[in-house]
Amino acid sequence: MTAGLVLLILAVWLVAAVVAAIIGWRPQVPARPFPLAVPARKPVRADVPHALYDYLRPNGTTRYVGISNEPPARHRRHGVDPKDQWWYRQTTRTMHIVAWYPNRDAAQAAERARVRMLAHAGHDLANDHHNPARRVRRVA
């Protein structure tokens, strides 16, 4: 390239940058990187069977307890949801179904009991809900 062509390209780029600054244009940036896109959640149906499941550490201790009416879809969401990544990486990345319950209320009661039982047994659960070991104390 000749020096004149390089100067022309730089001048055009500079004019474009000044015009963009004057009109307040900013490049569009996606809110979240595409590989970590979390699949959309469907409304939870309380009247269908729900599974109680665990995720285990490599040493066999339970790391997380949950419930879902669609375990395969929930397993996929755990794998890509940034809120779950901190504990999911510490597991074998396999969902273990403990039991099935006829509806969401029965599954939630079983989840609450299992989290409390495992927490009292000394398991370091990632669950914030129903877990007396991770309960946040609120100051009035």
C-alpha cells in the first residue's frame, strides 16, 4: 500500500469515529456469551410427577439436592446456568434420581427433609433453601 492510501484509510476511520461519538452510537454487545445461553424455562406444573434428585461429588458425598418434573431438561440447565456453575463443577456431573413423587408439593416436602437430613449428617450441600447450615441470618 502506498502512504497516501494508508492516510486516506486512517482519515476515513477517524471521521467515522468522530461522527459515532457525536451521535452517541455504541456497538451492540450481547448480554451473555452464546455458549452459556440458558434454555428457556417452561411454567412448572404442580400436578404432574416430580423427581427428587442428587448430584454427588467424586468421593460419593451429596453436593446438591433438587426436584424437577423434567429431570433431563433440568440437568441440561444445571450444566449451563452461571448461577449453578460454582457447585456443578465440583460434582460428577451426573444426576441421580432418588425417588419420584406424585406432585410438586410431595416432592418439595421430600426435598426439604432430605436437605435437612444430609446437612445434619455433615454433608456440605450447595443448597441455600431448606439448609440450616447455609441459612442467611438477616439483621433487622
